[in-house]
Amino acid sequence: MKNSRLKALQNHPLIILYIYTVLIYKTLMKIDYLGDASEEDLSLLEIPYFLNTVRVGWPSPADDYVERPIDLNEYLIKNSAATYFVRVSGDSMINAHIGDGAILIVDRSIEPSHNKIVIASVDGSYACKRLLLKPKICLMSENPKYPPILINQEEELEIAGTVIASINLY
């Protein structure tokens, strides 16, 4: 049984590669043995070599569910011609999970509606706020430290797009 396995392994590509590698190293490298020992004096030592690979670390349960790489453009952007990115500064939208330094994905083609998070300009000053249309038009922060911005008839309100996603860096 042992000889039949050895004969089968002799023609295995990895064994052949190993033999060629040893022959190349022997011709390129000179090995100095300690004392009177020489290569011929060393006995053959057979150590099992497993052809299967072994994972480093713990296997992930998610490995069984990998379908294909995800394209964030395909996943997040529905209308590329009307979409832009903007970086947030401040903490007024923290309870909507929009933190300081977050990158917002904003779509200008989505009609702004009640309770949506928008990029709004009030008299030329831009802000990211939740748009409330009832009972009165106002822009609400998602942090109780900041009061609502009530929109008067004299003020010019322009909606620069609806926020569709937030990318927060930790």
C-alpha cells in the first residue's frame, strides 16, 4: 500500500516541482554541513505533506453566501447625471446617523417631500436638514441642541437635492 502511494505521488505536479526546486537550489547554493557530515550521510526523512490548503484564522460563515462583488455605484446611484456627493460638517443631523465628516449622496432628480432629508439653501446658506412641509415649512435638525429653521415668505428656500445615503467614517 505504501509503495503504491509513493508511486502515485512521484508523478504529482507538486512533487515534480519540489524536485526541480531542490535541484536548482543545489546548483545555485553551497550548503556547509557542520563537522564531518555531508549530504550523503544524512538519512531520508519522510514527512507528510498535505495537498489541501488550510485557512489562517476562523472561517467566515459569510463565505457560503458570497454571490458577486458589489458595485456601490449600481447599488446607491440611480440617476448618475443628477447625483452628487457633499461632505458634512457639524453634528446637527447626528440622530439621523449623519455624523461630522460624513459623505452624503444627493440626488437632484428625486422630488423633495415631507420628512425627507435634503440639502437646502435658505437665502444662499446651504444646510443638510429634514424637510417638514406641515403644518408650516421648516427645516429640522436631528439633534435637540439645534432649533428648527422656520421658513418665512420673505426668505428664499431652494432645495438642492434629496439625500439618498450617508457614508460615515469611523
